[in-house]
Amino acid sequence: IVRNPSIFLFDEPLSNLDAALRVQMRIELARLHEELDATMIYVTHDQIEAMTMADKIVVLQDGVVEQIGSPMELYHHPRNRFVAGFIGSPKMNFLEVEVRGADAEGVDVALPGGDCRVPVAGDGVSAGDTLTLGIRPEHLVLDESGPLTGRIQVIERLGGVTSLYLEHGDSEWILVADGNVAHRVHDEVRFTFDPACAHLFTADGLALAHLTRHPLADIDRKENRASFA
């Protein structure tokens, strides 16, 4: 960093630091990036580092580029199930669902609490097909009249937020709630979600395209000058 090259390459530079120092160094590297105004290619297995420091993320799996985009683009519009599961913490919830019907305005899928219409392109999807529904833990909402139910297996209280690990049928879901929720382990809770926040993936893992693009998906801090993988 004391030199003045046109490109910096960082290969997991924070991997041997403790948690507090990693956070401090992420902030320091972001400041240096702004000060030096140079392209930085940052290699990491830590999706939090990628999300918090990148203008553009290149997601690789076994040497194959799965998706390239801004952090919020990958968060809101993952190209496939691998990207959806990698980006975001806690990880996205997945559930196999049966298609009830599909058209150009959305796909109707069967859930334990009733049918749900997800606003994604239904081209090539037919009634009876099996898809994978993806919904992020922070998009699940506790609701006493919600259509979905789950029994709490584990509670992680982090102060501002609380993560509830729910047994939902044959699967385990994670729900991120307000830090002051009073539920206890073994409580049964009801919850729901906004279908506009859900994702649907085909059998080969590809995401069905959302009909509307999230307004934050195209926000980049420096016009994508820096790339992180």
C-alpha cells in the first residue's frame, strides 16, 4: 500500500486476525480505497467482507463465475441457488414447493399454510412442477395470525436482533426477529412473509427472474471500479 500501482491484489489479508481487529481493518481498508482511488481486487471466503467492502462482487464456485454484480444486486437478485445461499447471514431458508399454476405475472406455489403467488416470471413453469422456494431469515415476520407455524429449537440473542431456529415440517427455518422477543425454546410461533421478497429456483438451481427490480440493486459506491471475489 506504500507503493502506487494501478491495481492492488489482496488475498484473504484478514484471515488470521481476531474478530474485533477484522472489523477494524475492514474499515481501514475501505478508507484507504477511498484515499488511494485505486482498483482493489480482494479475494475472500467471507461473504460479510465481500458485502461490506465491495463495489462489485464476483462469486466463484469451482473456478466458474456464478454471478457478477453489486452487493445489493446479488442480495436481491441472485442468479442461482448457490449465490442466494452464499450471500446473506444467516443463510437463506429453502423449501421444496409444488407449482399450482404459472403465468407471465407470477407463479402460484403450495405452502403448508395455503397457496402463495410469487411475482416471478413463470415462463416454462407448469402446474405440478417442483421448485425450491427461498426466503431470507430477515424477511420472515412473526405474526399471531400468520399461515406458517414452527417450533423454536434454538434461540440466539444478539442484542438488537434475535435469531429463532424453527422446526417447520421436515425442514429447519431461521427467522430474524426484534431483539426483545420474549419467546422461549420449544414455543410454537406463527409467521408469514411478503411474497415479493421470496425467490423461486428450478431443479437445476437457476432463479426465476423477479418481475420488478429492487431499487437498491443497482447502487454501487464507485461505479464498480473495485472488484472483490
